Amino acid sequence: MQDNNSINKTKHHHHHRHHHRRKFWRIFGVVIAVVLVGILLVVGYAYRNIQNAANNAYNPVSLKNQDNGSLSSVLKNKKPISLLLLGTDTGEFGRTYKGRTDTMMIMVLDPQKNKTTIESIPRDMKVTLPDYPDYSPAKINSAYTYGGIEEVDKTINEYFKVPINAYVLVNMKGLVKAIDKVGGVDVVSPLSFDYEGYSFKKGVKYHMNGKKALQFGRMRYDDPKGDYGRQERQRLVIMALLKKSANVQSVLNKDFLDSVSHSMQTNLSFNDMTTLAANYRKATDSISSGYVKGTNDNEEGVSYQNVSVNERQRVSDKLRKALGLNEVTVK
């Protein structure tokens, strides 16, 4: 058990100790999860290839807020499903230090309207952790560090009142391989910039391999929108990957799926995955993406994003509507 001093040190200073490693890897962790979701939407026939991978990645947890129904009932009745996509900022899952989920997105797949809705949550969002009030305020990306997936789920429910049916948690190692395996992605740059030897021009479409896509999403400080601009570029790559992976057969091989499974955890069982493959494939025909907007805040030398009640209500309404649920009031 950590003492108070060591936990407070983790809360306020751990991000400095791991700054360089996190700066490189934290950008696109969730991309590999989205690639996997795209694969799952088209591989219902490939049972032998994905069964071992699914078993390796399977890690059930108790997700509390299920007011749209349990995972099994949602899938059985072909209702809109919510997926929490998380990217950790450190290496393998066998490590002692869990890492922080510096990439956080909620994705809703609607097989009835053939639509996907994605909302990005800023990693620095200021929250009070439900089970760790003594170590709050905290950044939302530390919820996983303190209490695992269960604490992330509770925190999202506390601030957005959005039920989470399933989660996909990935580390950062598989990004470049995942993009390269689908033959790269085509993305139009929203701004002109140079970064790490790569040059991008506003309005130009680029075919990016894994390394180029990584650098495209890394740049933050030269973007007029700061971290929100970086999130926008992440979503552009994610949407390109999601659409392309839903039609790429070359990724349906055991070696690739095994490598993905060792970089991720999910509460989707093999049967859940095959149900997604059979019934939710066309949900990627139309993709709408957005992000939770905050304002700069600073407390005791720690920088946060302060997200207003009105903004949380807006995002809650959007996601609950995508799930076919009535609006509820956030606090």
C-alpha cells in the first residue's frame, strides 16, 4: 500500500518523470483499439483466426451504469452500443505501474441508423475521483492509475451520465504496425506544419504509413488549438482507420491479431466480438466525431482543463441520444 506522500507525489509529479516517454507514445494508443473494432465488425467468418486473440485480450470488469441494458442484452437486441476506448501512456500490462489513460474516447455504434459517434475526453479534465476524494482534484487520466477500469467507468458516469457497455484498453506498442498492416491511411491535413522531419500542408491529402501518422498526431505546441488541435488530428486518423479496416482483408491473419491481443484488454468476449462482426459492421458508414471542450485551470502548480456543467450536459445529451436514451441532468 502506498503512503500518502508517495501517492501525492504520483499525482503531482509522476508526469514529469515520464515526460519524454509519454510525449512520444501517448498520442495514438486508442488508434489500435479502433483498428481492432473495425476488424471485429467484418470478421464474423474468421472464427479460428480471432478466437485465440480474443481469449488473450479478454478481461471482464464490473461496469456499473447500464441503463441501456447489459452488454449481452444490447448485443442480442442489436441496440446502439457504447465503447470506452482508452490508450495507456506506458508499455506492457505486466508492469507494476499501470500508466495513465492519456487517450480517452467514447464511441457509440448504432446498427439501426448505420452511424458511429465519437467524443474525445481531454486527459487533463479536472475531476473528483469517486473512490479517491482524498487524492482529488485529479486529472481524469489518473482514474485508471488509482482504480483501474472500474474507476474510469465511475468517473465518466459521475460527470457525463453515459452508460458504458464495453471497454477496449490498449498500450502504445502496436500503433505503427497496425497502421502499416492496413496499408496506411489517407488523411487531409487541417493545417500546415513541420514536425520531426515531416511537412504537412493545409488542405492536402497525404497517404501516411504508421510512422508518418504518428508524427502527424504528435505535434501539439505549434497548433493554434493546442491539445484540442492534436485531438482533431487523432480523430482524423482514427476515422480513416475505422473506415479502411472495415474493408481490409489482409489484416485477418493470426499473427497480426495475436500481436494486437497482447497489446490490449477488453471485456468483449469472443462471442461478443463475433456478434459485433455480424450486426454492427454498417455502423461505420457514417462517422460523427467531436470533443469535450474545457478551459485552462491551474491549482497548486498543476494544469487542468475545467469542463463546465453546460459542456458536460451537451456531450451527455449527444451521446445518450446516439444510444437512444432520454436526456438526464448532469451536476
